[in-house]
Amino acid sequence: MSENEKKELETTEAVSDKKPAKSDSAKKSKPVEKKKKTGRVSRYLREMKSELKKVVWPTKKQTINNTGVVMLCVFIVGVFVWIFDGIASQLIRALLHLFGG
């Protein structure tokens, strides 16, 4: 056997020796993982509550103003889509009429 093959064999054996140790520790740490998950969830909820306290909510006037701006933009985009759809449909009709449709 060459030296490279011996090193690969030793590495493979070392890796195979480590696998049972990991599975043993994984079996033992399941309750710990459950506690960690519960701790993470409670920490997340506390942080979320703290962040929500920092939120500056808009006034009624700001909400109405922003809603109006959004509705105006939607209307303008809708008009553009309607115009381009009309142009495209006329173009398709003209092409179909021209080429025997």
C-alpha cells in the first residue's frame, strides 16, 4: 500500500470512529435542544414586543393621505395598462386581417 492510501485509510477510520460519539451525544442532548428552542421562542417574542413599542404609528390624516396617493397611482397604472392593451389588441387584429385571419 502506498503512503497516500494508508493516510486515506487512517482518515476514513478516524471519521468512522467519530460517528458513534456524535450520535450518542445527539441522543443525550434532545431535552437540551427543546429547552433551547423554548428559550429562543420566548426571547423572540420579548424582542418583538420591545420593537413594537418603538413603532411610530401614522395619524389618521397621514393614513388617509397615503391611501389617496396609492389609489391615484393604481388608477394611473391601470390607465396605462388599458391603453397599451388596446394598442396591442388593435395591432394583433391588423396583423391577423393582413395575413388572412
